[in-house]
Amino acid sequence: MTQEASPAYAYGQLERALRTAASTKDADVRRRARVKAGRWQEVLAGMADGTLQVGSRTPVADTPAWVTLEVAHGGFATGRYLAEVPPSAEELAAAPGAADRERLNLWYLTDAGLAALRAALATESYRVEFPEDAALPVVAWLLEQGHAEAALDLVAELRPLLHRLRLAPLPGAAPRPAGALVRLSTVGEVRENLRSVTAKPAIEAMLETLRVWHPLFDRLIALWAETVDGELPRLTAAGVTGGWPCRTWPDGWAARRAQWLADYATASARYTASTAHTHPKGNFARLHRALLACEHDSAALTGRDVGWIRRALANTVTKHGEPGSERRAALRSVQAAVAACPTHAELAAALAGRLDAFPGDGGLPSLEPISGDFPPHLVAKAARAVEAPVEELVARGIITSGDVLATVLPQITAQLVAANVGDERLAALYAQTYAAFRRRRGLLLLDLAHQVRFEELPWIAALEPFRVRRPDAAAAARQTLTQTVLLALGSFPHAILPNTLVRELGALAKQAGRPMPLLEELAADIFTGTFTEKWRTAAATTSRVMAGTLYARYYDLPSAWPEPPRPRWTRALARRTADDFAAACVARAGRRPWSVAGNGMVIEQSQILTTHNLAVLVDTLGLHGRLRSAAPELAGQAFAWVARRLAVRTGDSYAEWQLLKNIAYAWRQGIFFLSFCEEEEQRAAVNRLIELVGPADRFAPAVAGLAHVLAGGRFTEEGLVRGGSGRRLLGWTAGPHWCRSEG
């Protein structure tokens, strides 16, 4: 039975975006929230009228799978084509007579247009922003090489969308790090990001008050103080004492009044962040209104008005001192020092100014040229443009997770997958296209459907006959694959490999000629209870690699998997499924996958049975020796992460569940690494955990369970230690988790 995506998630996201737009005081946040709300409205409208089939590989009606779609959070397509953009002035200038997208695309198929595309290929003076940008350059290359039939077939496939999609690249050289260097962003992107930083409204209001309105207020107090007969008013226990204002009018007072009012009007027109001075019952506002009424004297004021002036003067003189007094001057000196400190936005603008010395489409050789007295969080923004080997970026904390690692890896992978293309011009286009393809956001897919693959792009498929597998390219891909796996495991040992990184590792494995069953993390809310054959293959590898280890005993792995039954192909899915593997996961979970929690329990068992890619990677790449030397440290890091996260108190049930799930995943990773350690090292690691976790700690049963297995014991079918307090730690449960915090 075919699944359908529920609009409930989209409704929830729309409500959240609208709520943010209505409640925030930050203009940028409000603008972004409104954009998000617009996208979700498009999603819901498309689902309602049938033009969007969320969950399909082709969610937009009458649209091929290869078209790059705008995808909202969660994989929901909005229906918009990202490559459907109006022609830019640069594009139109290069194509005489072209007034719209269709005519521009057709112009590129003329002799002049093809010549322009070939010239761009020869000089690499183009930028592929979306994969579609490479389509017509491929046509030009095919025609130049005498493959007219392949070129015509490609044009025929593109023809229905010539009026909508940009199918030629943008002019200008594409930014590309040199050699094996990578970066997260270009200098131009970082610069733009820094210049978009704004101070918080409350900070802007405070600084405006200190810099503008306090000096004006002091001058206003001084003006009224000139009119007081006797000592300035003060507040005492008996009330207001001292002289009365509006009794004397010194020479030049009217002129000083006029100048102050003019300065006030100028400031009011220019500065709008602070409104404290306009509060009708505030001292500033009362004295300002009275000043407006006293052009030469106080004839227009009532006795009550004069009384309020006296009270306002008493308030400020008592609190801060007389105008020009040492006490008031000291206060204003401190406030001036605060006001003189640069704001977050000003520091960001200063840092952006230093980046102006570097080309916007390039990177930074290091942070030294822009170093200065900048806050660490701003330096971290600039560090995104640093070009360095990926290992260095990880070591410096610039790449902070497997997901971030996956975003830079295509910069290396693109060159490797293009190495099998003999023509250097075409190889450069191929590499840019691959990098652009990897920037596509994945769709929410149901019924075991898979994301669009790079080779499904028609212009890439047209080039397949001209790619030649080179042994040196395969060797380079394998070396990169091995280094990347070791880097990910060594840098983030507590985290499972994210789907983005798994896909990139799969591309490297294919290029290296070492295909392997790499598994994505499945979403519990759309899981159908079915696994494909690669899950079973990975489980068989895991049982063989991990046989007899601490991991196998802790999770009670099957010793082997029998020969699979004849593969079943379902008509609806047209995909080979592993029914025996799915049945084993359901049985081990003790719950059928009919709810999100039940689905999660089954999915977790699939991850346990396969080590979620770890055993497959170690076995296929021959990493046993390297892992044994690093295993004690990796296990220690994973367990230390667990200990740190246990100290977190979320106060939110969903956040608590997410935390416990991630702790269980990190615990599993730690046990995997511990399985490659000598028994003495294993005992030492468990003893450290026992010292770290007291007997009354909520996590004590998990540590006791691990110690029990290490000593040769086994869990019951329920995951308990018979006659003891130990338990097997899992992340998903059908009810409240036994390890949840009490407060």
C-alpha cells in the first residue's frame, strides 16, 4: 500500500513561522519568518490542490525528477524550481535579441551561442550555481566532439522546460580552493554575513540614550536650573525643598532654549531606537513640554505646571547631582565609557572591512592577516573562509560535526569524480556540476524511494560513455575515503554518521571501486516497517566482523545470518526487500512498528544489527589495525560525551527524549570502539565509568549492565541483569524511559 505524507507537519511549521513573525521585535527574524511562512503556504496549497505529491521522487506535477526544487524543512517541496529565475542583465547582454528565458536558452543553441559556451568552457569563466546550469554547455561540448545525435537527444529532453529553467552557467570564474584545501564559505559570503549583523534593539536603544538623550537631558536640566530662585530643588523626607523654577530669566536664556529645541528636533528625526525620553510622565518629557510653552517666560504655564517642573528638577538633582557637579560628571563619564565601546554590529563591520583586502570569490590563507581584538564568535564567522586541509579545519574547531564535514567534502569529491573525464574542460564542468548537485536539499520520500542520483541528470547521463575509469583516480578516491572515515570517527566518535556524510562516502566508495552497503538513518515518523537488501548485507558483515566481541555480547548479535530467501520484488515498490531482517528487528524490539515510538524501536534494532555502518567501513577498508590503536581513546571520548550530556537538565519532555536517544547512540558507539580494545583496557574503561557514575545516579544501571557483560554475563530477553540492577541501554522506548531525569 502506498503511503501518503500528512499535512500536519506542514501546518505545524506554518503556525510556528507565523507565530515568530508576529511576536519577534527583530526585523530580520520577522522577515525570515515571513519567507518561511510563505513557503509553507505554498506546500499546503500544493498538497490541497494535488499539484504536490509530497513523499514522491517527483513531487511536483509534470516535473522530471532531475529538476532542482525548492525544499522546505523536513523535505517538503514547495513546488518552485530553483533554476527558474529571470535572466540577469549580464545574461541578456551576452545574447542579442533575447528578451526572456526561452529565447535566451534558444540563443545558446545558435552558432554564436554555442561558440560562447565553448569559449567559457575553455577559459573556465563560468559559475554553476544549480546543476541545470551545466546542461547547454554539455550540448555544446557534444556537438564540438561530433556527437550530434546525443546532443539532439539531450536537447529534446530539455525542450519542455526551456521556457522556465536557466540551462547555461552564469558568467565569471567559480571560486575553488587550491589543491586539497577546502573551506566552508568564500570571503564574499563571510563578508556579507558579517555586514548583515545588527545590534539588538535593546542595545541600540541603550546606546542611543547614553550617547544622545542623556547629554540633551543634562542641557535641559541646566536650562531650567538657570530659572530657579535660590537653591536647586531636592527630595527630602518632608517632600520637595529648595527654590522654585520660572522665577529668573537670565540674559541669553531664550537663545539657548531655541538652540536646545533645534538640537532636540534634529535628534528626534535622526534617532528613533530609544523612546524612554518620550514617556509622557517622565522627567524628560515634562520638562520638554514646559520648555515648548516658555518662549520668553512662564506666562503660559499654570501653577501646577511649575510644580511639576520643580518636582522633575528635584528628582534628577537628588538622584544624580546638580548640572556640572562632580557627582553627575562621574556618572556621565562611566556611561560615556560604556557608550564608547563598539557594539557587536560595529565589531562585525570592522572585521568585514579587513576582509575587503581579499577577493570575494576566494578564501583566507589564515586568520593572521585579519587578527585583532575581536570576540571569538566573530572570529569563528571569519574562520569559515579559511582554506586548509580538512583535517586542520576539524582540529581547529571550524568543522564541528559530521554534517559540517559533509558540506565541504564535495569540494574534494568533485575533483575525484571528475578525474575519470579525459577532457580537462569537461572535467572542470563536471566537477562544478557535482558540487552544485550536492547542494540540493533532499526530499521527504516514502515507500523506499531513493533520492535523485547525480547520474540521473540527463546531461550527466549523456557524458557517461565518455568517462573512463582510471586506476589512479580510483586509488585517490579510496585514499580520500579512508582518510575521511578515520577523520569522522576520530573527531566525532560519539555521533553516528549523518545521512549527508553517508551519501558522500557512498559516492567516494563508488569512485574507488569499493561499493558497500552504507545505510541512512531512517525517520521514525514515516517508516513503513520495510528494509531493503543492503540492510541485511550490512548485518551479515557486522555479525562476522563483531563475532565474539563485547559489542556482540552486549547487544546479543546473531552469530550469523543464513542464506537469504529468494528476493521478493513488490510491484508497488519495485525494490528488493529483506523480510527476514525486518522480522528480526521487530522481534528484537518486542513491538510492531505501528507508532512513531514503535518505529523508532525497530529502527534502533536495525542500527544495532548493522553498527550503523561502522563494521562495514572497518571491514571493507581494512581499518582493523588502525582502529585497534585508536580504540581506547575513541571509546573514552564517546563515554566522556555521554557523561557530559547526562549533566544536562532540559525541562522539556521532547528535548529529554532527544537527549536520551543521542546518549544511547553515543553509548553504542563507545561499546563498538571498546570492542577493539584489549580486555585490560576494557576493564579500565568500565572502572572509570563506575567512578564517574555513582550508585544512585540515574545512569548507574547502564554502567552496571556493561560491567556485567564484560565479566561474562548476559542480559535477559528484557535487557535486564538477572538478580541485579544492570540494564541494557537503548534510546527508544514505548513509554517513559527508565533513565529520564526526575527534575
